[in-house]
Amino acid sequence: MAIDGLIILDNTGRAIAQSGFHSFPPAYPLLHIDALNNALASSSRPEDVDPVLYVPGLETPSACCHIRRGDLRYLCPVSGDVDPLYAFAFMQTFIDILHEYFGHVSPETLRENFDVVYQLFEETLDAGGHPLTTSSNALRDIVLPPTLLHKVLSVAGVSGLATSSANSHPFASPIPWRKAGVRYNNNEILFDVIERLDAIVNKNGTPAVSTVWGRVESNSKLSGTPDLLLTFTNASTLTDCSFHPCVRLQRWSRDKVLSFVPPDGKFKLMEYRYVPVSASSLNQVSVPFILRPTVTVDDHGGSIDVTLSSRLTTRTMESVFVELYLGEGATGASCIVSHNASWSFNPRTATLVWELKAVMPSTNYSLRGSFTSSVATPRPARAFRVRFDIPQHNFSALKIEQLKLTGENYKPYKGMRGNSLGNIEWRW
């Protein structure tokens, strides 16, 4: 199972960079680019385009797997018997590598650092189309991150000075994900627990489906080669877990504790699905707000009356967006909102957006208005889309119970913070 290559497009559909398709004719990547651009041009909404597209005009069956991140689209052509999830996983890994190297990734960033991008192509994907080196710690010893000094020395032709430290060389460490000889004055490891609630709520306010997906991201600044043992308070509620390669799976399966030698710097420790202990057999998680929508459809338009209130008692919901697709032919809207909130209508997507910067506990927020349509009988979406953010909060109440360190003679500082996101479909 192999990947044919990787292509990066800007928001106009033009290629910025692509890996070397050495085993394919020159027209092979162009056919996949044209297939995606034609699909986007023929679709009324870009999000309606299938993530896997069949590409005609080739002797062997081929498909184009693509995802969008910001202003960029990433294409991964595959042929033969290849699982598309294999291609999507590699694309997401490559995107994470770009973010670690450049921070903010944009077309301008990739053009300014095209030499680094092409080196990453060569190191992360071998000639046979198999992922090669994807660990950031190992890659930084092979492909130097872009710095001002590195650029100046490269332009001047002084390449010998723009190398890594003298006592470090590629694959010097026996542990693939950790550098050798790491030293810090202040030893600390920080954990970010980020959870996302995906739910579908019936019009009577009861969840039809609700699932919490979480991940634990870490930033390790520990000297030497520490061996950590991390214990959570309610690890039994975590299921469908996936881990960084540093985690010893047998210890988690037996004792529900994480035993690992952490990489240096930022990394994703684990991902999981939260299953509440006291929930019903459907494992439902309560939605942290109440929405009372009333939508009336008339000739060439309709009226909207929506009230939103928080179920939380101490936390504030932030960056709340309530969206409703008003249907094909929607031409405009006029609304009144409470509590200095804001609303907007996007004529390109025919979507009404109600934005609330903060939703306080025990407070009702309302939107009332009407919309017009060129269609005699408008057909708005049968559900509102609600997105929100709750800082310093976790649906699972996951906390660190204990962190033990062996192999080194120091006591590290540990920190943990939570953040919850939500993407709710509320039917009316």
C-alpha cells in the first residue's frame, strides 16, 4: 500500500509545490489537479465536493484524496489497492510537520521556504510512496528549520556553518522520537486536554447522538532521557484510544496508566472518546446550552425567532456561532439581537450567522428577524448549527492524579489545562 505523491495548491487552484512523481508521466499530477478544480467549479458549495475523487484518463484506476486547511488544499493521488484513510493520515501528518517548521502556514510561507518544503517531501515520503521519517525531532536533525541566519548563510554559500549542534547528528539518539543530550535549566512538562462535543439534538431538546472526542497535547522540556508514569483520575471513562509511539501499550491495557519516554518539545500524547459512567445505554453527553428556535416559512421568505441560554453554572461559553442555511434563492435577512451580539448574512452561502462573543450563565440571548428569498416556497435547513468554546473546562473532568519520573535526578514541574469545543446540530 503506497502513496503516489503529494501536491499543495493555493486558493486559486494553482500548484505551489509537489513531490517528485518519478514513476509517473508528467501529466499524472496535472490530471489530479484538473479533476479537483473541475469538481470545485461544478459544485455550488466547496464543502459538498467528495473528499475522494475518481480521476479518468489514466490506464490504471486512480483517485485524488484532498483536504483543505486554511488557504491551502493538499492533494494525495493514489492508484491501485490503497485505503484512502492511509492517504488522509499522511496528509494530516505532513500538515502538522509544516506547522512545526513554519508556525503559520500560508502560500507565501511555502514560497519563501520552498527549499525546506522540498526537502521535507523527500524525507517524509520515499521513492516507493511509503512514509519514511515523520518524527519532528528526527526531521530537525536532517532538515534544518528556516531561520534568518540559515537563509543568510545559504545565500552566501556557507553551508557548513548552518548545521545543528556539534554533538548532534542525524539518528544519534537510540530513541527515534527524542533527541540525544537534551538539557534545560527549568524542567517542566505541560498538558493541554482539548475535547470536542459533536451532537445532534431533536427539536424537543433531547440529544439523538452526542459524542465527546478528546486529545492530550503535551509540551515537554525535560533534560536527559526521563521515563514518565502518568496517572489520570478517571481513565476508565476513556475508550477508542490512540497513542503517540512513545506510549507503552501493554501498561495502558493492564493498568490504565501512561508509561512513556516523551519526545522533546510539542507532541500529541493521545486521542480518545469519552464515555460517561452515569449515562444511559446510548452513552449520551449533555449539551451545555438550550436553544428554543421558531422558524416560519412564508411566500418568498419567512421569520426567525431564536432564544439561547446556557446550562452551565460557573463557566462562560465563548465564541458562540449559531448558523442557519436559509435555502437556495435566499436574498437577504433583517434581524434584531440582544446583549450587543451581532449577526450577518452571507449571500454566497445563503447562511445567516448569529455571533455571541460570550454567553453568561443564567442569561437568555435572543435573535428575531425575517429573511427574503427569490424562491416562492423557501426551504431553509431543518437544523441550526451551533459552535462554541468553553475555556478551562472539560466534559470528562479529566485530571492528572500523579506523575512519576525515573531515570533522572530532578523533580519536574507539571501543568494541565482544559478547553472544550462544540459542534451541535439542533433541529427545529
